[in-house]
Amino acid sequence: MDAQAELRIIRAAYAKQVLAAASVADARLAQAFATIPREDFLGRGPWLVRRWLRDYVSTPDADPVYLYTDDLVALVPERGVNNGQPSLHAHLIHQASPAIGEHVVHVGTGTGYYTAILAHLVGPSGRVTAIEYDGALAARARAGLTPYPNVAVIEGDGAQVPFDAADVIYVNAGCARPATRWLDGLADGGRLIVPITSDQGFGGTAPERIASAGAVFRIERRAANYLANWISPVAIFPCAGSRDETSERALAEAFARGGWQKVTRLYRDQSIPDERCWLRGVGWCLAYQ
């Protein structure tokens, strides 16, 4: 058996393990994880792998087999920027439910591995707009995604870059608030997956503290209404374009109060009383009813 045939078997096993860890049954998503080569987006090996509560450890050599585990792989290790945990992405992408022919906006594309999975899911009739703030990472993503004609990579601030109406907006960076651009950019029926994270839970703190200060929400647009629900804890690198001092303070207070698991709606007005709001910003709030 040649090396590529062996890798196909390994990827298929990896896909089953990742979806099992995510408690997801989704044949299309499993096929995407089994198909997309992770090594195409991580540079030359050996690679630095990070497991929960441990520091980076180098793989023994450059055999791609070491990449097919449910672990983080360093992209920029000195900054703690990684290719995220596959089972977390499997869970979140499943919640986003990208369908054939849809338009996905991927904010924080990194070097493009999960962008490629999204591109596989929407198929040739769909498309992915991949936005990356870091110029070096955007260049790597553009190179790695060359074989995917339904992907366009844009370097810029994901909270500001304009895009066509999106069926899915998949944000892979921690935000203190959902960007107006994202809420405006959702098509009717569109789904926004957004990690809301406090700066008090990121940077130099224990991983379990980071996770406790991060919550991923699924927000679905229904005409002028936005349904919202908590779908996961998270530890993730912060989003440069969607943080400010006022939002940070309000978010830290909201996490201290608790209750994010009970959120059911996002409102885009100031009329919702404080007792119904988990988190309030200027012109919006995440609320319980």
C-alpha cells in the first residue's frame, strides 16, 4: 500500500474519531474531515502539537500521520496561534449546517484548513469568503486554498470587510460583541457562529480559566428577528476588530453573573429591560426571552 492510500485510511479513521468526540452524527461533515489533507495547511513538518493542559511537543518527524489526532497544531507558536481543535470545529460547523450552494463567510481563516472543509461542504455551486487579519497567515491561506476555486481569501479586519449576504458566518476568533457587519450581513435564515470571550480569561491564565470565560453562540436570522442560543464553551485567540473597553467591561460583568446558557434571543434595540438581558451593548442585547 502506498503512502497516500495509507493516509486516506488514517483520515477516514480520524474523521470518525473527531465526530465521535464532538458527539456529532453528520455523514457529509465526516466525509469533509476524511477528505481534506490537514498537512496542506500547516507548512513543513515536524510540527508542534499542543494537547490540553500541556505545552507544545514536536512530532517525531514530518510524517503527516501525527496531524490526524484531536489536537491543536501550532501556526505561530510564539503568539499562541494554532490550527484549532478538530472536534470543537466539528461541533461548531455542524451547528452552522452549511449546505450545498450556500455562501459562507469564514472570519479568522488562519491558514485555511477549516475553510477548505467549509468549501467542501458547500460544493462547487457554493462559495466561501475567507477573511484573515494577519497578512502572513492570509498569504499562507491563499496558497493552500489555490486548489479550491470556490474560495476567495481577503486580508483585512473581519468585523469591517464588506461581503455579500451570507448563509453562514463562521467566526474563529474571540469577540467582546457581535459585529454590526455580521448581523447586517446575514441572509434571512442565515446562521452566525460567534465566540464571545472576555479579555479577563485570555492571555497568561490557566486553560480552564480561559474556557470558563468563553461562550460560543449560534445566532439565526429570521427576517428582522434573531434567535440565539449558547452551543459551547471555548478558548480561542481574540479578534482584533471586535473588542473595545466598554464591551470588555460589560462582558466581564455578564460572565461573572452567569446565565449565558439561558440566552434565547438577540435584539437590535435599546428597549429590552435589564432583567431580560444577559449582555447589553449599544443598540443590541443578548436576552433570555
